[in-house]
Amino acid sequence: MSTDFQEEIARRRWTSLVTPMAKFDPNIVLEFYANAWPKEEGVRDIRSWVRGQWIPFDADALSQFLGDPLVLEKGQECEFSQRRNRADGFDEEAIAQLLCIPGQDFSRTAAGRRV
């Protein structure tokens, strides 16, 4: 890894994201992803049922897993939100075509924005 890249990972406190776990059970990983799919149209539950427990994977759970690396002031947006909201931000149509199952789309807000 280049030094600049390593420094950026350390600055963002993402070391746990780029350090593979020494041991894991592939069956539990598969169960997590299988149960993370929405059960009903329009219901967005940010948790998965694994071995009799609900496992959250919302923004708060991920932040806690990462050691709470980002603390925003009231009204402050994260870098992702800032970039998404810029005029030259993301090409959502191209991203949807690349990532979505054919014939599917991202969830949308009441205003029609992809989420």
C-alpha cells in the first residue's frame, strides 16, 4: 500500500475496514446477507436476523464498529453528502445501471432522490 493511502486510512480511522478478520464463519456471513434483503416492498429495515439475533447495520452501528470516527456538528454534512449534493457530484443514473439488479433501482425519498 502506498504511504499516502495508508495515512488516509489512518486519518479516517478505517483500519478495521481494511484489516481482514483472522477467523470467520462463511455460513454466518451468508446468513447475514440473505436476511438483510427487504422482506416487503417499501420497508427499509437496516438490520439482519442472524442465529436468533437482530444485527443492525445502520449508520450508528457502522460508526460504532469503526470506533466512532466521525463526529458531526449539528447541521454539518459528511463528505459523502457534500459530494452528492454538489452540481458535479455523482452520476446516479450510471451508478444505478452498474450496481442494481436489472430492472431494479435504488430506494427513493419522497422527493424522488435515490438513497
